[in-house]
Amino acid sequence: METRRSFCRICHAACPIEVDVEGSTVVAVRGVKDDPLFEGYTCVKGRHLPEQHADPHRVRGPLRRDGDGFVPVGLGQALDDIAATIGRIIAEHGPRAVATYIGTGGFQSSTAVATTRMWHRAVASPSFHTSITIDQPAKTTAPARIGWWDAGFHSFRSSDVSMALGYNSLVSSYAPQGGLQGTNPFVELRRAKARGMKLIVVDPRRTELASFADLHLQVLPGEDATLLAGLLHVVLRDGLHDVAFCEAHVDRLAELEAAVVPFPPAYVAERCGVTADEVVVAARLFAAGPRGIAGTGTGPGMSPRCSLTEHLVTALNVVCGRVNRAGDRINNPGILGGGRPFRAQVVAPRPEALTRGEPSRVRGLRGYRGQMPTNALADEILEPGEGRVRALVVIGGNPVVAWPDQRKTVDAMAALELLVVLDHRLTPTAEMAHFVLGSKLPLERADVTHIMDPWFEAPYANYTDAVVEPDGEVLNEWELIWELSRRMGTTVELPGGPLPIDRKPTDDEVIALAYATSRVPVGEIRRNGARIYDELEVVVEPAEPGASARFALAPPDIVAELAEVRAEASSAVVLSGFDPEVHTFRLVSRRLKAVLNSLGTEMPSIRSKGSTNLAYLHPDDLADLGAADGDLVEISSPRGTIVGVAAAADDLRRGVVSMAHSWGDGRLHDERVREIGTPTNRLVDNADGFDPITGQAVQSAIPVLVRPVRP
Ligand SMILES: Nc1nc2c(c(=O)[nH]1)N[C@H]1C(S)=C(S)[C@@H](COP(=O)(O)OP(=O)(O)OC[C@H]3O[C@@H](n4cnc5c(=O)[nH]c(N)nc54)[C@H](O)[C@@H]3O)O[C@H]1N2
Ligand SMILES: Nc1nc2c(c(=O)[nH]1)N[C@H]1C(S)=C(S)[C@@H](COP(=O)(O)OP(=O)(O)OC[C@H]3O[C@@H](n4cnc5c(=O)[nH]c(N)nc54)[C@H](O)[C@@H]3O)O[C@H]1N2
Ligand code: SF4
Ligand SMILES: [Mo]
């Protein structure tokens, strides 16, 4: 038996691992105790990688649709057929008709996004989609309206205060401030608390993270914009903001102050279901700083008015001056990103960037930052007319359960002329495909730590070679793009030059081409393995002479939306079908430790921890419904109905159903809910109450009616 070093790629966190291998069998996986950043951390998912490799149902070679089932087919034949169909659709309907979607699984492969994006450019198809546009997309669009700070905002390790609105890093390893992702989050948090950092958590659930909080606001879901307006109200009213910073760098502070006047603590408290005192204490604790930021997770990022919420949280950080100043050392300048300077100046808002993207054919939406919104892809497939999407290649994603509006998504998958899925599992989406291509598992390919690169709390990078041989006729993500390019005669240009077409490159070559402009050459990162590049002394430079851009705190559309919020009784009114008498509960999303979105239950040890996504409810709510733990409950939104298995949870506030997403299958009923769970996206309407800028549907704080299912 041999032990090799690698890193886990089930989620973005990139925990370094030691892998025991016997021939091509993965025998055991452990954390790396001496890793300078992770200090031995792994989670239950990573430690069960051997079961992922041993899965008897793994897709080990191409499958082609044959009636209701599949037949195995040779890889060359499958790729010939796929390339020919894509070529025909482009010739008949133009390149826009061919779309790709890279999901969370695809993101883990460090060259998937770069190669797929450039393939789109080569065939002139704008229809490039990823899970980014359904994963808190307002984070990518808010800077265009409010501006950005070139040298970045405060990092976690140097913070005196951290405000977490709707994320739960101790389960998700996700944190907008870095710090609690890509590390050992438990150790990191304890150290921060030991040095005196104050933690404020805003969440309807007393989450694992909230249990460490100095202040937990157990809010009603969906009201984060109101809460943030209230925090800004207190900060500005009491003069707790950084006056000098605001004078030098912000515009329209007076307009923002005026716009939040109608959000005094008493009003905000009533609306958010907390006390006025809690609102004031939170504002003062945060403003006291002097360092630290507030950030949102998927809770607020998927609730109504996510763009406004993201604007206000950035505004709160800005008025408190929580940015890196000239002379500050940047704790992680990024290793794979380019060696750009960090300057103490505002990056000007560019709201026009949000009105110039490729138009979507529905709902007045547009592409932004080189991608089309995934929220509208089902409509792009279903809406007749020029530019209709007819072919879709899904790379490590699971639209049937993960996309908003399940019914529409299922209809869309069925309407495609060509659906290709690259995955190692026969997912509910793969079950609807014309071709399923088996993907390599992460331990079968080389990768770099590209997702975490800008977020690591230290200048850290890792590189892994493949540690086992691939099992079956399976493909890496870039290999699929290369195979299509070769057959279609397209050139995929990467930062280091074109992907060679006359011969098959290696993983290492493709990584070197994709990260040719990295701060540390990838060859060096490969030689070093996991390492902190402490010798990279990057210090914030003064502003460029003449730099005059300012943060746009209160553009007229933001002021107008704040007034709309103030005129509503609840954020749920954005949904036209909402009836306050009927939809008395709010359904919120949550992550589960043992699974990643739809992935996990194929591993027997994980499956034994639970085969359904329980519908957690406060025990008193359950009692009022006349239901008990383990009973079936029917959950209905204005858009649809699911049946879930109820579970009592006293960590929730009353009136909230907390449920993980992306379970179940595409059959649109829940007869097998106890065995496979149920997809909460059946409750989601992608065309009602959506955020007008990003198209984000209401996927959290969904107004629902809950009823017991009588046997
Ligand atoms: N209601 C509701 N809906 C949500 C959310 C929510 O909170 N609530 N969250 C949203 C968010 S944040 C996201 S990111 C999306 C997720 O949306 P998706 O990414 O579409 O869904 P996943 O279930 O993560 O699908 C990932 C797939 O990749 C496969 N995979 C894993 N590793 C690899 C690999 O190395 N290569 C390849 N080719 N495939 C691999 C897995 O088997 C799995 O089928 O869902 C969104 N949907
Ligand atoms: N173990 C595990 N880790 C994961 C994933 C997984 O499925 N499992 N998924 C990965 C993905 S794709 C992503 S994007 C990240 C997401 O990472 P996080 O954003 O941390 O996701 P959650 O753990 O669901 O935390 C969301 C929190 O928001 C709260 N919430 C819901 N609605 C509201 C609201 O309206 N307002 C407020 N203030 N709070 C609200 C919920 O109660 C929940 O505690 O996690 C990643 N990591
Ligand atoms: S946190 Fe993510 S990367 Fe780390 S072991 Fe768990 S699944 Fe793997
Ligand atoms: Mo996500």
C-alpha cells in the first residue's frame, strides 16, 4: 500500500488529504496534520472518498439513450455523434442554440471553466452558464452599482468583529470574508474568539455558527434588506461611521442617510421579529470594530430583493471604512491570480455594465460578466423563436433538482434536441439525457486550488497529480472540450496559448495554459505541493495620482427600492400568488454536513446518516399542526407542492421550515420521499418575484402553507 498527498474536491474548500492506495483502489483518506493552513481538517464527505470510488453504480463509460433506458456506447462513437449534432444545430439555428452549464461538480475541476468559456468564444455562442448565476449572483453584480475597493475589504484574521448574515461556515465551509472557508473552521473560529473577536450572526436558525455568537439575531427570513437599512439608520444617526473615509471616498451619503430614516429600530424590530434593543446593540457592536466586515450567505442571497440586500451590506462596510489602507499588508494577494497591484482607491461603479450584456430572450434579463443567467435557461429552451436553446451540455451539475422551478426545468430538459451530461453518477438530470458521459473523479486528475485562491486566509496554494488511474472510459472536463474542438475544428485560446489540437495534452499542460499568468508559476506550485508563500510581501499602494472614483452609496434606483420595501408588510409580497392568510410559514434553505447539494447519498456510510432531506420545524409548530416527528407534511407555495418528512428542531424560530435543497428526483411527485427526499425547487417560481438584475428566483424565505398528510 502507498500513501499519496492530494486535496479533496468534493467541495470548494480544498482540504489537503493523505490517500492510501492499493493499485488503483482508494483505501483510506485522512487529513494532513502538518498542513500549515488546514491543520488536519477534513469533513465526513472527504473521508468517505473511497466509497465514491467503489460505488457500483458509478457511470464508467458513455451511455446513449435507447427508448426509456440507455445502452453503453464506445467513447469515440458518442463524441462523434455529439459533435455532429452540435455542428448541425449551429449550422441550422446559429451558435446561440448551443448552451453549456457548469455546476458545482464542474467547478472543482480547475480547467473546466476556462476551457468551456473559451470554447463558447470560439464557436461564437453566448449561451455559457454556470451555477454562479444561481448562487448569490448579486455578489457579482452589486459592485457594478456601488463600486469596489481596489485593495479589498478586511479579512477575517485581522477582524475585531464579524457579522454573518445567513451563512453557516461550520457546516458549509463557506464564508464571504474568507477566514472560515479553506481552513479548519473550528480552530480558526476559536482562535478568533480567544483574541477577542466579536461574532454577530443573523439567522432564523440557531446554527452551528450561531452557537458561537456573541449576539444572535434570530430573524424572520427574507427581511435582511430591512435589517440592514435599520443598522445603517443607527450607525449614521449616531455618527458611528468613519467620517473621514466617507468624506474622501463616498458619494451621496446624505441621500443614503435620508433613505434609511424610515427604518428606525422599533420598526425594523417588528418587521424582522427581533427586539429594538437587539438592532441597536448589533449596530453598535459592528460599528465599534475597528476592523471587520459584514457579509451575506445563501440565505439572504436567495431571498427576495437580494441585489438591494447586497448593496446595503456593502454600504455598511463602506461607511464604517472597513477597507485595506495604504501600507497595510495584504494577507493573501492570490497565488494563481495575476500579480496585480493593490491600491487604496475606489474602483468606479459601472452600472452601465449591467445594461450592456447579451440580452436574454425572457424577463428583460441580461448576461453579465461573460455568462448568461442560469435562472432563465429553462425558458431559453422552452420559448419558441429565434435564438432558442436546443442543445445543452451539463458539466458536473444537476439542473432537474438544483435549478429554480423544477416543473419548468423538467419540461425544458425534455424539450431539448440534445442533452449531454458529464457526471460520475446517473443523476435525475442524467436520466433525461441523450448521452451520459462518465466523468473522472477528482483523485483521477491533476488540479490546483483555483476556487479558494483569493479566499485563503494566507497566501496558500496546493497542486495535486492524479493519485489513481481512471476507472473506465471516463473524461476530465477539459478532455470533453478538447474532443469536441478537435471534431469541430475550433481553437480554444487560453491565457498561455491555444489548447493543442493535433495531439492530446496532459492535465499539467492544460493547467499551465489556463494559469499562465499566475503570481507563482504553476510548475513551482506543483513542485511545492501545499505551501504558504509568506515571502510574497504585497503591501497596499497609495491611490494613483488623480484617482477620483467614489462609492455610489445611494443611486436613485436603490433609494426607490428602499421606499418600496418600506411600503411592504413583508418581503413575500414580491410573489404575486402570496396570500398572508394561507402562506403562514417561510421555507429556508440549509446545508447538511454529510452531503453536497445533490451529491452524497450514493456513498453507503453517508446514506446511513439519512436518506431524506428532513423538513425541520419548531416543536410547537409541529404540535399545532397535530403532527409528530417523522410524520409526512405537505408543503405548498404559490407555485407547487412537495411532501416532506417532518422533524422537530428547537434551534428554529417559529413559523420557519428549514430544508436542504436538491434532493429527490424529476418525477414531480414524492411517493419515495423517505428513500430519496424531495426537491424544494418544485416550490420555486423562476418568473415571479425574481430579482430584476440577476434573475435570482425566491429560493429562500419562500412563503408556504404546511399541512399534515393524513394517512
Ligand atoms: N432551493 C434551492 N435551490 C438551490 C440552492 C438553495 O440553497 N436552495 N442552492 C443553489 C446553489 S448555491 C448551487 S451552487 C446550485 C448547485 O447546482 P448544481 O451544481 O447543478 O447541483 P449539484 O447537486 O451540486 O450537482 C453537481 C453534480 O456534479 C457531479 N460531480 C461531482 N464531482 C464531479 C467532477 O469532478 N466532475 C464532474 N463532471 N461532475 C462531478 C455530482 O455528481 C453532481 O451530480 O444549486 C442551487 N439551488
Ligand atoms: N456540507 C455542505 N457544504 C456545502 C454545501 C452543501 O450542500 N453541504 N453546499 C456548498 C454550496 S453550493 C454553497 S453555495 C455554500 C453555501 O454556504 P452557506 O451560505 O453557509 O449555506 P447554508 O449552510 O445553507 O447557510 C445558509 C443560512 O442562511 C439561513 N437563512 C435562510 N434564509 C435566510 C434569510 O432570509 N435571512 C437570513 N439572515 N438567513 C437566512 C439558513 O437558516 C442557513 O443557516 O455551501 C457549500 N458547502
Ligand atoms: S470540507 Fe469540502 S474539501 Fe474539505 S473534506 Fe469536506 S468536502 Fe472535502
Ligand atoms: Mo452554491
